[in-house]
Amino acid sequence: MTAKNSDELQGKVDCYCRHGGESGLELGGEFATLLIRNMHNHSAILKAVFEGYALPPLGEHGIHHWARVFENGLTIAESNGADIEVVALFALFHDSRRVNECIDDGHGLRGALFAESLRGKLVHLDDARFDLLFEACKFHTDGLVVGDPTLQACWDADRLDLGRVGIKPSRQRLCTDAARDLLDWAHDRAVCWYETTDILSSWGWRSA
Ligand SMILES: [Fe+2]
Ligand SMILES: [Fe+2]
């Protein structure tokens, strides 16, 4: 691909992402490949999540938790090579279909099924990557520590934020050395319900 073509392609991708797939651009060839590989409209996904979200957006399992999970996961991914787009989607979907803030059996599976319902609309992953997202969501409360690096990054990212509900994660119950290295930093942020403004604004969320 020439530099000019590359710029044109990136322009299309940027346009597609800004307009949430409503730009009229056709998905095909390299454009589709780029989108499928890396590009999701996180703002549009967040909007879809909130359209059916049963709990307060700023609650214990709400948007500030999701954003910290995303940043935790991105940081782990730098070390373990996790798929950052799957990590991003995990952050948005894993608690998206909770119905209470306490023990909520099956909420991981419900989040996974919700993500599945958006395939081809807002979720553009091939089967292998979608399977990782589905599994990450479905099993995120099961205490697993062994699995694909992307699963491990997702599960650790969520566990590192337990401080918001008064729990410090055990180092032995984390999957990755990267998360163990991150534990004190992430826990301090969880305890004070740190607002990850860059991620929140990238999702189109403006704090009051
Ligand atoms: Fe959860
Ligand atoms: Fe969570």
C-alpha cells in the first residue's frame, strides 16, 4: 500500500469511527480488515450498554470501574501481549448486564451474550477474537488464573479494581506478573475511585 493510499484508508477509518458506522462507507477489502482488526466505536458501544443498564452509571460496577479496568488491562497488555481491542471490549461488556451490585450469578455470561448480540453492528471481531471476548466475560468471576494471555489480562484488570469495594486482591490469585507489579498502583486508584479522564473522554463520557 502506498503512503497516499494508507492515509486515505486511515481517513476512512477515522470517519467510520466518528460516525459509528452510519457514514455510508462500505465495508470491504483493506478497510474492513483494518476495522475488524482494531477499530470499534467505543462511544457507540457505551451508549448501547447504557440503554439497557439496570444499575446507576456511577455505581460500584459502573463506568468508572470499566475505565479503570480498561487502563489496567492496557498496562498489562504492554507486558504480556494481550489483544488490546479485546481488553477494551471486555472493559465495556463484562459488567454491562448486571442486575445488582452484589453477588450476581450469570452476569458475565449475560454480558458476553449482549456483546454477541452486537456482532456485525458494533462488535467487529473474527470468530477467534470474539471467542476470547466471550470467554473473558463469561468466566471473569470464576477465579481462573490459567488461560490465553488476553484472558489473563482481562481477568487481572478486573481483579485489580477490587479495592473500590474494600478488597485488596491477593497476589496469588492474579494471573500475571504484570498485574502483580501493578497491584499497589492499581489498588490505590481503586480505593479512591480514581477517574480515568482520558479513557472516559475517549468513550464520549463527560463527568458532571
Ligand atoms: Fe463482574
Ligand atoms: Fe468488573
